[in-house]
Amino acid sequence: MPALFGEQTLRDGEKEKMMDRNVILKTTSMLLAGVLASGILVLRTGAQSAAPAAKSSVTAASTRYRPDRFAGRAGTYYKLIWGVDSLSVKTAESGEIVRFSYRVLDADKAKGLNDKKFEPSLIDPQAGVKLVVPSLEQVGQLRQSAPPEAGKIYWMAFSNRGRRVKRGDRINVVIGQFHADGLVVE
């Protein structure tokens, strides 16, 4: 019996050694997996925090820049000679219409802009097109032609069939003797 008892003890000792090895292997593999996972997490976190910083500097720079609708002297010219300011050109209706608007400061000087005998046109030299104000049967021309009043904003809509004029283009608006050159389409 002692031999048998001795065999069992060896087996129990071997089992303990095997269990110790397994525990060590499992612990080591768990630690290694934890280190790898934390390394990947740190890399992802670093990559995520670096990307928004780059975007924010680009976004901040692009939002600060707004092109002038016209130079300072041109703005003074439109005020003194034509009695208008706040000239703007915007696309509307998914780009099918380009809307030109202005605010009247001096009604007498701005009469020529609302005069029906002058055919307004919008010229885009980049696209090589000349747009006109469409005339509808029951509505008439898509422009305001009432006598101008100081302080009011007036508009006219140009047909942009084929969407040739796009945002960012520099265009010219011509109404009789009035010329507004280099306006930026918003």
C-alpha cells in the first residue's frame, strides 16, 4: 500500500504542478491580452483626438473667410450713384433660379433699376451664359417694377435652366446703364 500511496502522491504533486503551470499560462495570456487591448485603445483614442483637431483648424479657417460681395469703393459707388446697397446674388429652387436683390437708399437714384423698359440680364463669363428674367403669362416678369421706396429691399429672379451658374461664380448684373460687376453667387 505504501507504494500505491506514493504513486498517488506523485500524481497529486504532478497535478499541482500542472495546475500551477496552467494558472501561470492563463494569467500571462490574460495580462498579455490586456496590454494589447489597452495599446489598441490608446492608439484609437489618439487617432480620434488628432483628427478632430485637424478638422477644427480647417473648419475655423474656412468659416472665417467670406468673400466680399464687392470692394469698398464699389459699395460706395453703388450708394452714391445708384442709391442702393446690400447687393446679393443667391441660387434658389435647387439652382434653377438665381435671385438678385438690393436695398434702396435713395428712391430717385434707384428708379432705373425698377424701370420696365430696361431688360435686366445676369452674365456669367466663366460659364459663358447670359440669363434673363422669365416672363410668365399670368404673373408677368419675375421682378419688382413698382416705384422704389427708400429702405425697402427689391429683387428679381433669373432663369438658370441647366444650372449653368453655380455658387461661387463671379457674375455681372446689367440693367440699362446700371452694371454690378464681380458679384459672388451665394
